Amino acid sequence: MSRFGKWVTVALLVVAGGLFAQQVQASEPVYKGTFSENAVSGYDTVAYFKAGKPVKGSEQFKTNYQGAVWLFSSQANLDAFKANPEKYAPQYGGYCAYGLSRGKLVSADPEAWKIVDGKLYLNYDKDVQQLWSAQQADYIKKADAAWPTAKE
């Protein structure tokens, strides 16, 4: 796909995400999807930090936090999250960091992630993540500014 084609695809995803976001209650602090109560699509957020990769969580190790169910792959990871959820929860409630930098609440793929300065960021998909990574400091600054009003 050409560079222009990727830009068009990303622009369409942001617009589609904006339409989808209108269906999501903006007061919802954590992205859970339409048919689930699970944060981060059921992935273990502590594993990103400890294992350095996305790992599916288990119903055996779960907790509630900010109106969502959080699943973990082990008791140790569940305990670490309970001790300091702000450290392990993804930024922007698990919504796409790039989408939010554009003022939109857009879903995110747990496989498109990055830890920056000790914080977990998710993106819509790996193509969007590549775009976001090219200027991540600027996009993080924009998303940080947009988050307080986006979640109201």
C-alpha cells in the first residue's frame, strides 16, 4: 500500500472511530467494547510490563476497577494490579492513543501496544500504531490534553 493509501486508511479509521465513539458513553472511563465488561479485551495489563508482551487474562484472576472487569494471567499479576492499578492500567482508559490525539474515542487492539515512560498505550491496530510511533511525543501531548473532556 502506498504512503498516501495508508494516510487515507488512517483517516477513514479515525472518522469511523468517531462514529463508533458517538455510540459509546463518553463518561465511560474504560473501553470495554459493545458486548463485554472486560477492559483491554480481556488481556492482562500487568503482563505488558512483566512479560513484555500481550497475554490473555483468565476468569480465575479478575478484579473490578473503574466500572470494568480486569483479567490477569496469574495471581501475582492480579495482586500487582490491585496494589497499583494506575501503574498498570492503559492510558486513556484503553482507547486508541492516536485516535484520542485527534479528539476521538476509538477502540484499540491489545496487540498494538507500547510502553512509553512507564505508561501503557494502545492503538487501533498496528498500522495506526506505526503512524502514532513516528511522532508519539506530540500525539501523547495532544491526547493528554484531549482526555479530560473526552471522558466527560
